[in-house]
Amino acid sequence: MRPERCSNPRGLTLADPQTGAWYVERGIGEDRALFTRDGKIEAAKIHWPGELYAGLEIEAKLASKTSGSRRGTATTANGQDILVDYLPADITEGQTIALTVTRTPISERGRSKLAHGRHLADSPAAAQQWLADGIARPEFASGCWEDIWQAAASGEVEFNGGSLHFSVTPAMTLIDIDGSGSPKQLALAAVPIIAHWLPAFDLGGSIGIDFPTIEAKADRKLVDIALAEALADWPHERTAMNGFGFVQLVARFEGPSLLHRFAASRVGMCARYALRVAELARGDGPVLLLRVHPALNAKLKPEWIEDLARRSGRQVEIEADPGLALESPQAQIRAS
């Protein structure tokens, strides 16, 4: 997919093209958001109801406080634990405190990391709460969300002369570059594509880019300069390219990227996507048929099916088809 494919998407006209805006599609089982500026999609996010998210301001009870430090653990009303920093010295265990969530809980293979927060009085001015303040849309223009989702599902993005391969590991997200042409040409061609997909996948934390090995130091410097210019508006720190073509980026990690969600809960991602496909089905008839892989059939919650029926105004039927891929549900409207 080329980054410009969703330029000037229908239904996403901005009131202020200079600053841009978040647009939110409130789906079944998840909320989806796209940030657009000058008619182009620059970033994407996903939120699953019940999750904490970065920027959320909440109250929680201080469950424990580390002696001699300003750190502790707080528990929300629904039992979620949050590691809290910058606690005032006079706050004691058992008190209710206001805090800002700075990082959501992270699920990884075999382990789970707690959410992080900061005492509200000591938090910097909050960034826009994209979920609460985003402009609601009944649905995004055709192709805008689908292209991002499918790219995240495959972990691969093609561009003219090459491709990017994304891999999520516990230590970092790795980006491998393959293609034709000279190493310098391939690296320079990959730079704007990388710059587009980092926010489009909502990536943060430690990110390693494995460029082709470029022998000449001057050529490596050219790629470093191009990468710095392409990422000028994306807050991060970066190493210079080493002799093996490796560059490391470090950015604020606020929660699971689209790639992390596929790595930790691929069936959950695909089940929610199937509901979106069904919700967008068009046609005449009283029955909405959704055909999915059997693994998704078991994941679809009864309340999600009820919501789909309410939104579509039709009777919903689910058919399990082992011949379908997890990522390729089918939906149709039929007479009976």
C-alpha cells in the first residue's frame, strides 16, 4: 500500500487542516481512530472498551506506596492496578487520588505488564484525549481503515522497489528492509515509507530498523539525514546508522500498537474486524449473514451479535467456514 492511497478520504474533511484532528469510528467491541491533516491520514489507534488508555484522567485508591520514594500502586474502581509515579509525600495508603494514565497495560507472550500513571497534580499538560475528544464518524471512507488493518495483519508493506517486514519481539519491534537496487537507493526509498507507518501502526518503545549494509560512511550519513527529516514531527530519539545498517529508535510507549495487538490477540483483532465487515454490508433483505473462520465464531460475544442486529436492523446469522482465513470474513444481506 502506498501512503497516499487514502489522501482526501471521503467524510474526513478537516475544519483546521494545519493542526489536524482525530476522527473516531465507534465500532462493536472496539473504537477506531484516524488522525488526519491536510486530507491525509497520519496516524491510527485502537481502543477496546474497558481498557485504560494514555491521557485518561481517573481516580484510584492508593493500594501501596514504596518507602522513601514517590512511587506506588493504585487500584481503580473496577480492580485494575496502576503503577503511579510522582506521588506527593503526604499521601498515604488507602487515599483516593487523581491520576493521568501514561501507559496502558501491556500483554506479552506469557506475561502482563501493569498500566503506568502519574499523579494528576504533577502531570504535564495533557495531550488531546483522542478517544474522548475525537470527532465521531459513523464510518470511515472505504479503504482507509481496511488498508491499515490489513497491513498490520500481514506485518508487511510494499513500496516501489522493496518491502518492509515488521516483527514484534519482547525487546523491540524490528523492521527489515528487502528489495532491489543499490543499498543506498533502497534505504533512501524506504525512509518515507517507514516514517508513514510508524504512527499508522501506533508504534512506540524501542524500534530497530535493519537497513541494507551501506559501505560508504558518507552514504550512511545521507540516510541518517533523510531519516531525521522524515521523522522531524514524530517525537523520538535515534542512533546513527552503524556499519551493518542498523538504526535504533526510541519513542514514548503509551500502549499496544496495532502490531502488538495482532501478536498478543490475533483472534480478538480478527473477530472485531469481522463485525465491522458485517456492519458495513449493504443490500436488501431481512437477514445479515456473517461467515467467519471457526475460531472467530467462538470469540464473538453474544452482546456483540445483539449490537450488530440492533445497528443493522436485521436478523444476524453466523456461519463457521474453515475455508476462510481469520483475516477474511465475508458478510452479505439476503432475503432469508
